[in-house]
Amino acid sequence: MPAISNIVCPVCGCCCDDIEVIVKDNGIAEVRNACALSAAKFEHYSTHRNTSPLVRKNGELVKVSLDEAIERSAQILAGSSYPILYGWSSTSCEAIKVGLELAEEVGGVIDNTSTVCHGPSILAIQEVGLSGATLGQVRHRADLIIYWASNPWSAHPRHMERYTALSEGRFQKGIWKRLSLRLHADSVRKRISRIAELIFKRGTSPLPPKESRAERHRLSVEERKVIVVDVRRTRSADIADYFIQVEPGEDYAILQALRALIRDEELDVEEVAGVPVETLEEIADIMIDCKFGVLFFGVGLTMSRGKLRNVDAAIKLTQDLNKRTKFIIMPMRGHFNVTGANTVFTWQTGYPYAVDFSHGYPRYNPGETSVIDILRRGDSDAALVVASDPVNNFPQKAVHSLVDNPLIVIDPHLSSTALMADVVIPSAFVGIEAEGTAYRMDHVPLPLRKIVDPPEGCLPDEEILGRILKQVRELRNETA
Amino acid sequence: MKVSLVTGRTIDQGCGKEYGKLSKEYTESVAICEMNPEDMKMLKVRDGDRVKVATEHGSVVVTAKKSRRIRLPGTIFIPYGPWANLILASDTDGTGMPLLKGVRADVEPTDEQVLDLQDLLVQSYGQIKTLRRD
């Protein structure tokens, strides 16, 4: 069986474009080069799947024809005065474009999942800007890689391998060799200390105290280095040369302390948020000494106390560093096309998320026009959810408000939101059963491929939305 | 015991969601609470026991899991999912983003069972619009 190569992975914001798939009988027999998340999707996408359109009748979801489900959806949207159109990060840019047209037609609010992800990052970027680069530049040139409040090992498993520490760049080598030596040394050290504990009993081990990792390895200035800053000692932190443990909600203090140190100011305290100033001074020196540094930050900054102000401080830190060296900053985007959602929203309406069409023109005011706030206030009277599962991912009060009103779900999976919906329209998996465009986290657009045919009756999101839009227009013309 | 609740991604949660939200793998990956071993000792909770995590917005029963990766005592970690979201606030302080990390919570051992996804939805959101099995 021939392998289909160079497939773009439709899972996380890394959008790895080297996936190989072996297709047998219109199914995926094998997937290569994939991480655990990608393999789980390619190998299991068809389990727990719903392939029939469903409409709620007498409290139960019953199978109906696609035409009936689309008609019911159009009636709900055309009959509502302030509907929410939410999701969009796990579908193609082409579908998002139709979604925006639909939002404008029905005078609703359209919001994407960045509202509960990197929304605060966008707010900070709009205030203070962002120095960026593509991941290719990072791979070839970055000699200092910082993951702040981000755990790529779990959320973006191949990020380090393809774009940063473990990749072989043109001007920068991967840290594989150093890492494997270190892991080996660590395991020997653990074994010795376990034996010593057995001999000398717990707590009386005669082994000298552990030196800091940096002292042990004495990294040269030229070597590629990795720093991880996080609340937990994640597996990503195990790979790092330096790990700084932050107390939850204290990132802002540490970022500002680093800014002061980089500007050669003295800190008259011994520690900041539990981190010794000596450690911060060491980190500040490494930052200044690098040739090309990159700070990847995760939602640990946006979802904790301070939210956009944390990101604001991180961006200003890179701005300060750019006076001494070259430094860029990039958010670690979660879904494979959340960057595309922001991009399409922006070139269509002028705003990246939380766009309100109720006045007839696009209006943007996160905190007011963002989906969680609308649901919390109970302002909306219907919702259309595309390729997302807000019942699983929104706080309880918001979910109550969402499911109390008519709810339409377009999703290939039978998600929790689909279980609570009034209309469920099964769609094709974009990137597996339908083609389209996605934007990688560094804003590079990549083509998503169609590898197998979708089950009969499962259309791509773009087509389903197009049919709903057509019917909504017809209904509105009839009433006008 | 008073703790700081952090929610987030794990690789198991990432795989579980691709297996399907109704899969056993998904429930097992997200209806858990990772805790510092010291905290577990203090609460007299062992790996696999149930704990009730409560905030001012509600409470939820999840399975305790020992994690040496949580080195700060008084910090607990629950992966993203409906179990964690039941006890989080929807207030966004005017930013559009609710507080999902570093939330004040209480943890205590419990004998109550961990609900499966469908039961959790029924209990939390009342009438679930169920799927007719035919």
C-alpha cells in the first residue's frame, strides 16, 4: 500500500507537515511521524462518531434527514435576535469565512476559542505590539529557547523536535546528545542515592547536596540553551537546562524583576515570588548573552491572575532585551487553526475575536462582546457551535446559559455539547476527510489534505454552513 | 485543606479527547486531581482514592493522583474538562477570560463516587437531551 506523505496534522498549533499515512479500504491503517495526540486522532477519529443528523423532539435527539436538520438550524438562527456563533479553531479558514457571513446575516456575535485561550495575549499584543519570526527562523538560529507557563511536552509534543531545542538547525545544533548524557547521569545519580539511602537510612545520606544543573554542565555561551518557567515541574522542565518554579499567579512579579535586572537595576530583596534574586540574575545574564532568543508563552500567563498584564510584561521583557540582543516572543497556540480563526476574523471584520454584528457593523469589546460574558449575563437567545465543545470547556454558569437556549452543533464528534443540543449536524473531519487551509502558530498558512472519503451524508463544515446561510437568507427574505 | 487549583492540558487529556469525549480514556484522563505527595499524606489520601474539590462556585468528586511534578505543597492540578469547569467562575474581570489557574479551593477525602460524563451533565445541567438508542 502506498504511503501518502507530507500531510499537515490537524491537531495542535504546530501543524507538523511531515505526517505519513497508509490508507486501506478508505480507512487509516497506519500513521507515521505522528506524536501521541496526532496518532490518537488519525487512528481513532472514527470511533465514538455520529454520522446522522439529529434533531431534538420531545426531549430526545432523533435521527432526521440532513435537509431537515439544516432547515431547523436556519429557523433557529433566523428567529433569534442575538445568537452566538462559537468555535471555529478546529475547522478550515474557508468554513470560518462562511461563518462570518452567517454572523453578519443574523446580526449575532461570532467568537472563537481564543476567547478562553490566548484572548488576553491578543489584548496585550494590541497594546504593546509583538516582535515575531517564523518557526523556521527559530529552528535555524535561536540559541536560547524559553518556554514560559507552557508545557510543550503535553500540549505541543513535537514542538521541541521540529522547531526548537531538539531540532538540527542550519546555524544551531540540537541538544540531543547533551540531553541523553544528562538523563543518563541523572538516572545513575538516582540509583546511587537510592542505594545510599538503603545503607545509611533515610535522611542521613552522606551524599553531597545536589549542585545546580547549570553548574554541573557548565554550558558554553555558544550552546543552545532551554529555560522552562512553570508552576509544575513538567516533563518539558526535565528537558530544560534551567527550571524556574513559580507560585501560581506570580509570573508578573518575576517578569518585572527580570526586566529590572536586564536594565541593570539592583533589586533590594533576596527573592521574588519565591525565586532567589541570584537565580534571576543568572537567567538575566543568559538572556542578554544570547544571540537570538525566543520566548514561547502558554496559557499559564493568560488564565492566571493578571491575565493580559502578564503577557504585556512578557512582551515588554522581550522589547527590553532587543536593546541588548535579538529576541522574539510567540504564543503557543492550541488548536491547529486557532491562528487561522484570528486571521480570517481580522481580514473580514477588522477584529480577531469577540465580534458583535448586532448593530449591523462589526463591533469588538472583549469583556462585553466575548462569549463567556454574554452567556454570564444571559443576553443570547440561541447558539451555533462549530467544531468545539463549550459544554466541556466553559465554566458552569456559562454552560447553563448556553444549553437553556436553542443550540445547534456542527461537529464530527458526538461531544458533550452535541448531547445537550437541539440540532446536531455531523461534519467531515477537515484535514482527514475534507481539505482546507490552516494557519500554523507562527501565521504560516498550510494546506490541509483530504486523505479518505467522509461517511455518506457527512459534509465539510464549509458546505453545511453555506447551506444554512442560504436558507437563513431565504427565510429572512420571506419575512421582509 | 486550602489549596490553589491549577487547570491545564496533559498528554493523556489530549489523547483522550481524540478518542472521543464519551470514551473511558477521556474520563480517566480528566476526572482526576494531581496532588503533591506531602499534601496527600496530610489529608490521609492515597493514590486512586476519591477527593472532593470545592470552590465558592461548587464542588466535584475526582480521583486523587500522586504527582511528584507538583512540588509546591498546597497546589493541585485538574486537567481541562467538565469536571474542572464545574467549580470555576465565569466572571472575566472585563477581559473575556475567566480565571482558570490559581483558583482558591478546598480539598477533602470523600467516599462519593466519581460521576461519568453523562451523569455529570445530567446532575449539573438538569434535563440532558438524550440520544435515543435504536
